Amino acid sequence: MQGPQKSPLAPDNFPNLLPVAGVEVGAAAAGLRYEGRPDLMLARLAEGTRAAGVFTKSKMPAAPVDWCKQVLRANGGGAQALVVNAGNANAFTGIKGEKAAAATARYAADIVGCAEEEVLVASTGVIGEPLDTARFPTYLKRINEGLSGAMWHEVAQAITTTDTFPKGCSRVATVDGRPVVISGIAKGSGMIAPDMATMLGFIFTNANVSAGCLQDLLQATVDKSFNAITVDGDTSTNDCVLAFATGKNANREVIQSAADPRLVDFASKFFEVAVSLAQQIVRDGEGATKFVSVDVSGAASDLSARTIAKSIANSPLVKTAIAGEDPNWGRLVMAVGKSGEQANRDALAIWIGGQLVAENGMVSKQYRESIAAEHMRGQNIELKVDVGVGNGQAVVWTCDMTHGYIDINADYRS
């Protein structure tokens, strides 16, 4: 299956992801759906690694989501391996899906040398097709024999489906006077409107924090990163973000609380990694040619602001206007109105690319459409709306919708 051309919004190169003490990764081309490219990855984690996860709220969760939630509850957040496959979502596959997820964990546990409950699994790809794990033992063994702390590009590629480029980010933070590394990878291009909490994200660090602390950090971070993006308004059956903390070569004392002042820099850098990965997903939106920031202020609450922002970001009329480089601000008014959230029509203000377009419920006397049109011809589009009822604010990132989105999804199972 030939993938689409690289997104025009893609970064020039895959970033230099730093090794994380206690983490070794590798990938292989197992031929699950794609030919000649990695589609199965394994991460081996040091004994004592703590894990956290935030998962889709879809009422149709995939078997790997159920497996991860179950084992994280059972083992108190311990993990020694992660297995991810691309090309098959192992979703809506009934008892066969449950057995495939469990078999994947069992194979990896035997190879890595840990309990099945210490293996987390994730899948992405086509929904409704049984996942054949017969070849997993062979390929997982092969991957395990060649693991390293530097194969980030290979594993980032192995988890992709319709993505046009692998996604990664790395930062170094200071915790209790010692440097710790945070490196993460993600996949996603279509079926993107995460509600966690077909996007997946995996963040690894050697910080020495408890499972509960890591869970709290992850939850808070996801809400303003992965949950603040949308490509097409569709929430996947497989959405999950997993975080792993090995505690190796880092701060000596286990930090128990996300509110501990020693974690201020770590929380900031952790957030930077998540935001970068989330924005890369939007920049790889199926058929996307423009990256769009939607900034909403003056709402009744932050949650209300995000609902309004997503109403704008998910509007097909707004997204196609952006694709056509048309500064049709009336569509922004429409999207605010349909959100169902509080908004004052006669106090509404709109900006496109920093130019005030509308104020006090009508077009601004200073507005010049030629200036807005010039902004719309760029690759990075900035939309701002103040709804005039309170202090709530939120930012959501999205992309335009072109005919390329139809082309990719019409042929997805071909």
C-alpha cells in the first residue's frame, strides 16, 4: 500500500531523540499490512518502571485499550514492555480481539522475561479485521535481539498508518538537581478528535516518580495537548497515550506528588513534548495544507471555551474556507452560534491573523479583507474569537480540509 506524499506542513527532518536510561526500543517489518516498512515495535523497560495511561472515551474501545486499562489497575502501574502494531486496529473483533491482545502480551513477556501483566499493547489500523499474531513470536524475538536506546526513528515509523511522516520530540528537564530525559513518539493523521482521555502517543522518561504521580501529570498534560487537537472530529476506538518512567540515573528519591515543586521544570518539559507531538499530528492531517490555531477567550469557563474552539475547528465550512483561502468570517460566527455554549452576539469579536475583523456584533470599520486574504494564503492560520461573557479561554489546533482527505479515506482499505 503506497502512502500519500509527505505533508507540506511536515518538519524538514525527524528530530534527534535522546536515549532514555532504562529504555531500549526496536522495530521490524512483519508484513502485517504494509510492505517494506516497519510495522511492529517493541520497547523493553527496566525493572521497576512505572506506567500511566489515558485512553479513549469511545464506547467502542479496542481490545488493546481494554487490556492496558486492566493490567494497569492490576499491577499498580508497573510495566516492563510495550508492543505496538500498525495496519490492524484489533478493534470490534470480539473474543478474537481479546485473545490477540493477551497473546501479544504473552509472547512479549516470554521474550523479555517478565509477567504478562507487565506488558502494555497498542494497535492501529483497520477496524473489524481479526489480528493474526502467529508471526509475532518470530518478529518480537528478532526485534528483542537488536534493541537499542537510539532506534527512535524506526519505532516512530513502525506505529504509523496513513501518516506521511514519523513524529517525535525530546527534551531534557532538571529534577531535584539532576538532568532527566523525556522522549516521545506519536502517530495520527486521520480519525483525529481525541477524547481521552486512530492516535497513539508514547512518552518515556527516566525520572523517578511514582505511578500515581505520573498518571496525574499525564492526565493534566493530555487535556491541553492531545485533547486540544482535531483533524476531522472523529474519535478513534484506539486512542491512547501511555507514559513510562524508569527512575534510572535520575533523582534518587521517588517523587509521589505531581504538585511537588521539584517537578516544575519536568512538568513544563513533559508538556512541551506532548504539545509538539500533538501539533505534529495536526500538521500531518490527511490532505492538510494549512496548520490552524483557534484561540477562544471571553467564555463562561475554560471548558466552554474549548467546546466553542472545537466547534470552529471541526466545522467543515470553516475548514474548507481555509483550504480555499477565503477569509469568510461569517462561518466563524456560525460555528460559535452552533456550539451550544454561552456567547454574547452583540459583544462578539473576531480576529484573523491578528487583524480585528468584527467587534460589537458587526464587522469592524477598520477591517480590510485584502489583509485577511493575504494571511489565509499562508501555511499557518491564526483565528481568534472573544465571545464576551466571561474569562474562560482555550486554544485548539486543527488543519484545513481538502479533497486529499477524501482521496485518502476513500482508498483506505485498498
